[in-house]
Amino acid sequence: MRSSRPAPMARPSSARPHSRIGRPAGGGRRSAAFLAGTAVVLSTLTGVLSVSAQRSVAATPPLLPSVDPFYTYYGPLASIAPGTVLKSRPVPAASNPQLEVTQVLYRTTGELGHPTVTVATVVRAVSGPTPTQILSYQEAYDGLGPKCEPSYKLQSGLGSLGQVTGYLAAGLLTGYLSSGLVLVVPDYEGVHQQWTAGQEAGYETLDAARAAENLLKLAPATTRVGLVGYSGGAIATDYATELAPRYAPGLDLAGAAEGGVPVDFAHVLRYVNGSPYWSGVIPMALVGLGRAFQLPLDKYLSTYGESLTSAIAQDCLGDVAGHYPGLTYQRLFKPRYRDIFAVPAFRRIFAKMVMGRAGTPHTPVFIGEGVSDGTGDGVMVAKDVEDLAHEYCRRGATVELRLYKGLDHNQAVAPFVADALSFLAKALRGEPVPNGCGAIGTGGSPGPPL
């Protein structure tokens, strides 16, 4: 067994062979172009933290997390405090001997509140002062299979740590690692890849910071923590800020930055329904939420829906985006369940996955969002993001919101990075950050209420 967790119900996604049904020829060209454009930004640190190429070529390839014993813990977890390091191992960073890279398996909490485990990668300078700051980077790895996890990609040679941490770390690592910054990259979807499960992602992000403090014997009260994530990483970042006051009050959260934010999954699914590019997100999100909430999807899915969710059950977003143009959620469900927003099981899940309902951030938050059409950035609904920022402000939080007009989800990455790094640099130094609450209006969320 991997961890102590409730007995799983039927999971159609994990029981069928991995195939490619219904994937039109040529869809990969758009996906490849999208990823290539993003890679220009993500490769900033390739030479700074790359893992030895010899290791990935000459050495034995690493095991997938699903069969790697490091990712499994057999002991009881209920009596162990969240953030406790259960295992650790070094990861070579041969291109930069000044850096120490360690992976930790730590105790954390699942979506349903049960104790579980996951892995994080911790990077620090070999020499220098005692660390005083932690930057937790929630990568948008958006995956349903173990091959997607940041910790595995680092080991496998599929990407360097520079590529994994990419653009968000670039402006901070160069000077900050040597002056006391620790970088943490959590596998915040857990060892079962429960993508889009917001509370679990938040718990696992907070516990990754606590695990880093425990690993390095840092005092929580004097170690500032910053959080940053875009798109899928914004899920983990936002829920971490909402859950921290009651789940991890001992962490000194200095600030958080999130961009491309999926505030309300029901609205996101309506927005991307039938999209020529982003509609592949629909079955991925359903599989991730089905796993997290132990929901037997087969009960609701059409024959095509069963086949498609099986086909993408081990995929990462790059395997799916652009491959299912025009796909609708109605096609995935049996006729009587095609209005999924009227199905009680889905209504309950979608209601829980609305940001702002898990709590109020006690740390300053920067939010960036593209607006490329009358609704949002092609994936995320801009009015929802405005509403979230406005609600946080109404409750007394410090919020800075930037709307990037004319930019879609991919194009908004670059300005978000620049703004997020500026915001977090001030927060981690203990300097005042902007509070834009006076200028944030109510967006007025589209679509019928749930």
C-alpha cells in the first residue's frame, strides 16, 4: 500500500489499457506549438540546475513513481504530524556543484481529510548562510500519470530542474540561493495524481514547506515562505493560502502569487466546452476529481466517455491539449446525466471546488489573469477571478490584481512572471507589498448558479 487512505471505489481510469481513441490526426501539432512557445520561457534555468546528462543516458533509468519504493510508506500515518519527513534522498545536480538537491517523502493530508504521503524536491546552496526564506513553486504539471510528476521528470532526464522550476525561479535563484533562499517543488497532486483536487493540493503545498523546514532544521517563526503557481499551480497556491490559517498556522507565509486561476470549475468546464484546443481538459478534470472524491465515474459515463477517460488516464496536459477539438462534456455522459450540473454528486464536488470557500488568506496575494475575449483567457473566467479578489478584499485580505488585456492563457505567463517575482521579492524581504483592493471591482460571474 502507498498510504493510509479510504478504501477506493471503482476507478475506470486506472483499470483499462492506455490507448488513444478518438484523437484526430494533426492535433499534436497545435499542442507541440503551444508547448514549444512555453518552453522558451521555461528553459531559463536549464544551465543553472540541470541534472547530469550522463546520468540519464548511461545510468539505469529511474523507476516511475508508481513502482519506485521511495514513493511508498507502509507505516501508520495518523499519529505522525503533517510535514514530517519520512524519507529523503539526494539528487545529483552535476552541472552546479554549489547546489544541494534533496527529495523528501513527507506526511500530508488528502482531499477527504485522510493522512497520506507525497514527494517534494528541495534545493539549497551547499555553502552560505543559514536559509531564512523558502519559495514553494507549484508547477503546472497538470497530470494524471506518474510520468508527469516534477520529482520524476527531474530524475528521468525528461527535463532538468531548471526546466521544471523554469521561469518563476529564474529571477530569484541566481542571487537568492546563495543568500539564504530554499526552493521547494512539491508533487502537490499526490502519489495518486489527483489533479484539480484543490484542498489536497493546498495541504500538500503547505506540508512541503514544513517538510523543508524539518529537513533543514529551520525555525518556522523566522523562515519566510513564499508561494507561486500558474494555471494548475494556481490551484495549489490559492488553496494553500486559504487553508494555511487553520491547517498550518505556524508557517510564516510572507506572500503568494497565482496566475491563470480556475476559480470555479463549473464555469471553467462550461467555458472550454466544445473548445478547439482546451476541451481535452474536461475528461482530465473529471478523472482527477473522480479519484480525489472516490466517485465511480462509470456509473455516469457513456461508452465513449468510458473509453476516453481510460485513454487519457495516465496522460499529462501536453498529451491531451489540442487533441480533442470540439469535445463536449455532454458526449462523455449517458443521456440522463448529460446535464452534469444537475447531478447531485457533481454539484457537491463543483461546489467544494469554488475558490474562496475554504478560507481567507492571511498573507498578501498577487493575482494575474489574461483576458483575450469577452469571458477570459480561453480557459479561466476573468470575472470569476475579479470576484475572488474582491471577496478576499471584502474579508480584509491584501490583494493586488492585474488583468492582462488581449492576452490568452499562454500569453499571460510572461507578464505574470515579471509581476509575481517583483511582488514575492518584496514579500520575502519583509517589505510592504502593493494593496490594490481599492481598485478591484466585482466581476459578476457568468452562468447559472450551482
